[in-house]
Amino acid sequence: MEKSIIIIGAGISGLSAGCYARMNGFKTTIFEMNDNPGGQCVAWKRKDFIFDPCIHWLLGTTPENSFYRIWEELGAIKDKKIFYFDEFCRIKTAEGKELIFYSNINKFMYQLKEFAPEDGELIDEITGAVNSFGEIEFPVDKNITSLISSLVKLIPCMKYFFKYSKITVQDFAKKFKNPFLRKYFLVPFDMPDFSLIAMLFTLAWFNKKKVGYPVGGSMDFSRAIEKRFKDLGGEILYNKKVERIRIINDKASGIKLEDGSKYSADYVISACDGKTTIYKMLNGEFTSKKIDSYYKNFKLFPPILFISLGLKRDLKETPHTILFELDKPLKIADKDINFLWCRHTAYDPLAAPFGKSVLSIFIETDYDYWKKLRINEEDYKFEKQKVVTLVIDALNNFYPDIISDVEIYDMATPVTFEQRTGVWRGSYEGWLPTPQTLFTNMEKTLPGLDNFYLIGQWTTPGGGLPTAAKDGRDVIYNICKKEKIKFVTSII
């Protein structure tokens, strides 16, 4: 009789685990609290526009990158057109200057030297680090050959790892002598304690064109993996919220839903919110001081306000991602907002009708402010409307007369993301990659509990879709090893 696996959550890690479980002959059912797949990798339709908070770019869209193999196995980008950017983003200052984060690192660094010739030595050092990091490939397969190959490519980068492993982007920016670079170099990564290593890897992937945007965005991406899972014979049950993980003799044996129904399985994999899993579904009975310390001490990605505008305007000829510095800060959720991070998807023909565009604005915000406000529905709606009005008014300075082109708008708060996905405090990528946490090897199992695994962004600081998908692959490899069967994969 085939062994059975229950997976909680149809996000990318859950869908990935489901696909690999079916490839290896396990009877597999995914339980999802919502009516659609993707988890945080989600988008929604408003009239003829697709509003997408997730995929800006994706690692592994080219065969030269190791993660491409996973996307092939999951059918995630099969037959999809991939769009590659010449820029990561650009910053437009209140004085009208522009700092462009070109994908090509040499072009980017040449620009930095034009701004700050006095910082030439430091700029050359960054160039060297980015070029070195671009050669690194993270092993997909768990075998000695893959591991050795990755370690060999890592050797030239070790000097940069040793030098920068404990440095944040904020601290590094202070090394510039030039005041312009000291202020603006860190802006795209200006989060408390954000690791410089994480920034350098991002620049390296863009430089090597290892990242691209799959046309169709998050919605098509998630649906493609869902289709792969179903084609492999897997079952997804939507609108099924798990209340408890059932335990017999310290072994996961199934789940209980909110409606009281129960399901049994040989293994249970939680691919949903880590805190909810550990402290609610398992009632905090299988934890440790180390695990507890993660949820008490680790920093989270700051939650966001996600504002989307469906425009009767084609933005195709404008930069796709711009951070506009405001002359005067906007007061939003009791916080001064000095930059508006704007991204359009006019390069994606599926995001809006011909001649129209979607413009999205991302604003860091305070979770507790919106959670408290949400108690009163009228106050909550009023504040959302006020914020949208403030933002559109401010955008008029950068996109003249944009107000008249707004056909439809939408705004999601941290509470929106929490309600839709269960994500703790609305943190869209979980743990922030700080110098202290970036390479933390977090547990995929819990002490004292057998036949249970926890996967997804709450086991990998920095989060992201590739690591979520790899988590799903790795957990089935581990289960196969435990069952003493050969782990196999297939490509469609």
C-alpha cells in the first residue's frame, strides 16, 4: 500500500512538496485555506487589470542557474516568455538627480564613479564581489558531486564572505566618502540590519542575467505548478482551514479542520505560517529554546501597504521600477514616508489591456497600526481611502495628470495579507536576512515529533520562491530516504 502525505498550504513550498511527493509515489493531498493556490505568490484581478504584489523577478529563469532545474521539474516556466531587465531599479531624488541600479554591474559601477571618483577603490571592491558572487551556484541535488562543485565555485568568494558577513547595507553605505552615495546607495535595501551579502547576491544575479520576469506573473506561475501537481495525480482541497495537527504516540498522524472533519496520513508537512503551525496547530508542545528564540528575537521583513492603480495610460516607455524621493514626507500610519517605490507591469501583455498599465506602489508600514484600526470597519476603510488619495496626489508630481487616468484602484494592508495567507504580522517573506540570520540552518523538524516536517519561508531567512520550491523538493528527498526508496524526479 502506498504511503500517504498531507500538506498544509498550497503556496509554492506546499505545491512543490506535493509535486515531488507524487513523482515518488506517495498519495498526496494539499489542504488550502483559500480558494486559490500560491500563498504569498498570488495576484488578483480587478476589472481588466491584474494586481500582483509578488513576482518582480525570479531566480532560475535561465538554464545557466541551478534553480532552473527545479522550475523545469515543477512545470513553472514551461513555454513562458521571460522578460529580462536592463535595470534593477532607479532612484529619482527630490533634486531631480537619478541613480540607476543597472543590471550590468560594470555600467552601474561606472556611473557610481562619475558621482564619486573619490570612492573609486571602494566601488572597484563592490564590482569584484558582485562578479565573484555571480559564479556561485547553490546545489539542487543532495549528492557529493553537486556539493563539491558548489564549494569549488565558492572558494574565490571566501575573502568577500569573511569581510562582509557581519556588515549591513546601512553600515557599508557609511564607507562612501561621497555624501550622495552615502545617502542613496542603500535606498533599495534600506531595511533594518539588511545583510550586505544578500544585496550583493541580488546585484550578482541581475548582472549574470540569472533572474527574469515570467510573463503572466504570480497568478500564472502558481497555476502552472498547481496544474503539474494535479497532472501527477495529486489532490488539492480548497477552502479547508486546518485547526490541529493530530498526534498519536508523538507521531503526526493527520489533521483536524475547523469544520471538525479529520483526515489521516503517514506524514504531515506544514507549508504554511510557522508560528501558527508550532504554537496553535501543535499547541506549542513540540518546540525548544532555540526555536522559541527565532520567534522572539529574529527580525521580520517589514510589512507593506500594496496600492495598485489600473491606468488608462501606457507606461511601457518608462522605467519599470522607480523610487521617487518626495519633497515633503507623507504621514502614513503615523510614519513619515520619504520614498514611493513604484513598479509598473506594462511589459506584461497579460497584466492590462493594450494601451493600459498597472502601476503598483509598495510602502513599508506598521502592522499594529492597521491591526488596531481593523477592529472598526468604517475607520479602516476611511484610512485606506485617505492613504490612496494621498499617494495618487503625490504621484501627480511624477506622472502628470495621473488622477484622470486612474480607472480602478486597490489597496492591501498587512492585515489583508494576514487574513488571506495566515502570514504572521503580514510579513510577506518571513525572516529578514540579517548578518546574524542569513545562513542560519533552521530546523525542518520539531523535537519529539516524528513524521512531521515544516517547510517554507519560516525555515529559510530571506524567503523567496526558489528556496520555497527547494524546501518542497528537499523534504520529499528526506522522506524517501527515511522510507528507504530512491528519490526520483521528472521533467515535462
